[in-house]
Amino acid sequence: MRVVVVGGGLAGIAAALAAADGGAQVALVERRARLGGLTWSFRRHGLSFDNGQHVFLRCCTAYRAFLHRLDAADQVTLQRRLDVPVVAPGGRTAHIRRDGLPSPLHLGRSLLSYGHLSVGDRARLGRAVVGLRGLDLDDPALDAETFGAWLARHGQRPAAVAGLWDLVTLPTVNLPAAEASLALGAKVFRTGLLDTNDGADIGWSLVPLGDLHGANAARALEAAGVEVVLGTAVDRLDVDGAGDRFTVGAGGRDLEAEGVVCALAPEAAAALLPAGARPDVSRLGASPIVNVHLVLDRRVTDLPLAAAVGSPVQFVFDHTAASGLTGGGQCLTISLSAADAEIGRRPEALIAGFHAALGDLFPAARHARLVDGVVSREHRATFRGAPGSGAGRPPAATPVPGLALAGAWCATGWPATMEGAVRSGTAAATALLDRAGVSAPHVPADRAPGGAGRALPPAPDLEEASA
């Protein structure tokens, strides 16, 4: 079976590798001159920056297996136990951390002492936790209201949403709870924080994302026998016969195939695909992400990552080692999800504003000289996971038998994350191979309560620094 994969992001890479592992002859076509999609790196003044700070969780079994398939698992780190320092202006810090108790008791000690919420708001957290554990994540009614409305009905005041719930909802759904679908908010908290006691342990790359995904994927695809065509846009997709023969037009060349995986962004997929397989993407919308990268002349924090409350900063990550910076300075990346307010602001205003905000969180930053600053933006970073968006997310299989869809915007059950992208790619390849009667590597199931699930070799652990 010959398969053409259109798109070289994480979904396309995962689809190409899964199809090749199933015995198919595979060609992957990507319009950019690189692999990795929305996870990429750039160089400036001798340092490496990522377009955005991407993290994964221990519960992201498909993505972690993908890293092993790329032979890249030693290039990421994973917390031994969830520990997120949450910093307020003036440097006042509390932690969201887990211990070894079973869920949901594993978070109890940290939440009872979580100083960014009032005693009353802390006491009311249990009502929402119990409610979340009772939800059926497969119930389509969950996509009919916002997570914020549901939290309000379960005793969560605006201060609790801003001081705790949105610390998780914003970076995972790319919307605040007030706008996010309950289906996605519940998925994040259940799978990450409540169904197991270790699902939310955080991991991130130790190297530039262009190396982690792009360079490693290029080697893995070559070793698997996949033909990779970069810098070439697909401008035509013709379907012959009963939907089991395809001609993919790319850069003046015709690629013949018995199966096609379309791993493009929603609008690009809708423009390319034949009418019988064209998804209705009108409900999906888009949500932006902005990252502000600051290079300072000295270290201002020993924390590898921190969240912020009462500040325009959402999350800040120490990118010093991955950037290649040496000599005692520090490179910090401020990641802003659902960045509708920031996406149109001038870079110099963002750099100056967030440099000042960083000084409010880490007093040592007030005395640090800004050596360099750069802003990276993704205007359409993810689909907009608002109520009703679930109905606009298509499955992998399409009405055209040999044509499958992939992308984090497809119906994976996950928000638009790296995990969702990898799952979608594997599901698309599996749909084609199953139809051809070929045994395929199926998408790993979510881990069941109690911690059972796909066994993966551990990523290197990280000892968290204390504030």
C-alpha cells in the first residue's frame, strides 16, 4: 500500500511513521522547509529560541511513545512529582504539588495550604473536585456550556477561578474557563489531575524544539524508508474510482497513492479535500499564543518554571540551557495563552511591559539588565475550544474510504495539544491500514484510574528548585 501524508507537523510525522511501521510505502509532503509544524525554533544573536513553550504531562502516553519512536526521550525531562510554584507580585509564592497519596488526596495537602486563595475558597474546592469525578467525559452535553459556568454552579468564585482553575485551563485549552467548553476543561482535570495521582507531572524539552521534533523526525522518517518532500505545497488532490486511488499534485509532480492522510490546519484541509470528505470547520475558530523571550545579564530565579497570579505573566520558563546561553546570564520565556489582548501589540511594548512584570514577581529581575528581547506569535495556534467546538472536530476516517484526517483539531477527545496531534496522526494511519487489512499500531488508551496504562521508559527526572 502506498500512502501520501500531506503535512509535516506532529500529526503528519506520527501518521507517516505509523503507516511505515505497518508496512506501507510512505511519502510525506510539507510546504515548509522544515518538519515540526507549530513546534519550531529560530536563532537570534547566536541563541536558539522556540516559537512557543510546549510542555507535556505524564498522562500524555501517545506523545511520550512518539518521543521514544524518534529516539528523543533522553532530550526531555519529566518531573518526579508535579510541583508548580505559583508566584504573586512581591515574590509571594505558593505551590501546587502532589504527594504519593492516591487521587484526589494527592493534592489535598498542597491545596489546603495554597495561600493565593482564601480559606473559604480552599474549602469549596472539594465540591468541584467531587463533581468533576462524577462527570461522564463521553457525554455530548458537556460541550454545550462553559467550564466557567459549571465551576460557578459548583461553588467556585471568580477569585478561585483566577487563582487556581485558570492556571490549568489557560495553557491546556488555550482559553480561560469562562470561555472554554466544559468537555475540554473536564478532560484536562480528569485525565491530568484526578484519574491518577501522577498524570499531571510536567515534562518539557531540554533542547530546541526544532531539534527535538524536526531533526529527530527527519532521521526517524529516513530510517523508516519514508520519502520526505520539503518546501513543496500540495495544490491538488484527485480521487479516482471508488475512492481508493488518489493523485496528489505537489510542486508539479504527481504522487499516486492508495491512501492519503491530510494533516493540515483546518482551513487548509477544507480547501484541499474533495467535497465528499470536506470537513465543516466553521465552528472551530482560532485562539492565539504569544511568547515573550527575555535575555537578562544575570540569573533572577532558580525556578525551572513558574505560574503567576495577579500579574500579566501567565507562565515563565527558564530557557537558558536550551537557548545555548552561557556566561552567567538567564533566558526566560513568558508564555501567554489565549493571547487575544497581546497578539496585536507591538514587540517593544510587550518586551518592556513583561520585563517590568517579571520584576514584580522576581525582585532580582529589577536589577537585571535586559540584553535582548524577542516576541514570537502564533495567530492561529489552536482551534478555539469553546462550547460547540466538539461538533466541528471530525474523526480520522472520512466518507472517502482511502482518505483520513489528522491534526490536533480532529476528534481526539483531547484539547489541541501535542498529545492530541500525535494521537490523531496514529489514528489516521490506523484507519487506512485497517481498511487495507494490515495490522497497525493503535492509539494508546488513556490510563485507567489507579495508574495502569501503557508502560513507557521514564524520561530523565528533574529535581525541582524551591522558591
